[in-house]
Amino acid sequence: MTAALGNHRRIEIVRLLREKRVLCIEEVAMACKIDVSTASEHVRRLHEAAMVKKKSKGRRVLLSATKRAGTLLRTIDLLWDAPRG
């Protein structure tokens, strides 16, 4: 699970999916300014960690963030904003 969010790009993808709700891999790649193959690899790892759901619709695969992903993002945000001392 931590490996899934151990890369800034994967965190960016999860945030994007939480914001946009549903996207296809090409839209993710375009929004993140990365190759489709790179986006696919990141999404594969996120899916394996139960952070992203995939749903086939015709020839397209629609992606969405899971509740688990949202919980982890909130935790990351809390830790990031925590006072350091």
C-alpha cells in the first residue's frame, strides 16, 4: 500500500481521480503530462493496492479512486500539514 503512494506521480493520479471522479487512461496521461504507457503502469500499481477501480465500458477502461485512496490522501494531507517541531 505504501509503495502505491510512494511516488509523487501516483499521488497526483489519485488526487486527479478524486477530483474528476472518472477518467480513462488517456485522460490521466494527458492531465499528468506523461506517456500513456507510464500512466498505465502507475494505474496498475494503484489498482493492485486497491486505490483505483477499473470498469470496462466498450473499448475503454474507466478509472476512479476508491474510498481507501481518499482516506490515505486525507492522512497524507494531515501529516504534511502537521506542525513540525
